Amino acid sequence: MNDLSNTQYFKVTQDQQIKVAEVMELVYAALKEKGYNPVNQIVGYIMSGDPTYITSHNNARSLIMKVERDELIEEALRYYIDNKLEGKRS
């Protein structure tokens, strides 16, 4: 029997955090598979916040909505700087 004089702890496990880069890759692939221009569709989503720019194919719409739009911009900008700008300095 439990000791009722002590505080009981309950820990809620959160969904596994998916990385923004993984979301971008999966959403890109789903849009490409459906014949959309992934860049145009992702930009449309980022600018408007309207999830209908993203296909529901392969759960892409649900995935992209799990990350903040500013995180998507951050990831794209970080990738560009790391691979295009910093790479030129070498």
C-alpha cells in the first residue's frame, strides 16, 4: 500500500522532440512527391501561417505545425550561412 504521508510524483513524458532540420527534410520530400514546388509552398506557409500550403501527404502538415515558423526561418538561414557564406571564407 502507498504511504499517503509523502508526496507522490507523476512525470508526464512529452512527445519526442523532432529537430527542425528533420521536419524540413520530411516536408520537402512530401511536397516534392506530390508534385509541388517545395520552396514556394514552404515560403507560403512561413509568410501566412496557413497550414494548407503544406500537403497532408506523409503527415507533412502535422509535422510542420509542430515547430514554430521562426524556427524554420532560423534553420534555413543557419544552413545558408554555414554552407554558403562561411564556406567562402576558407
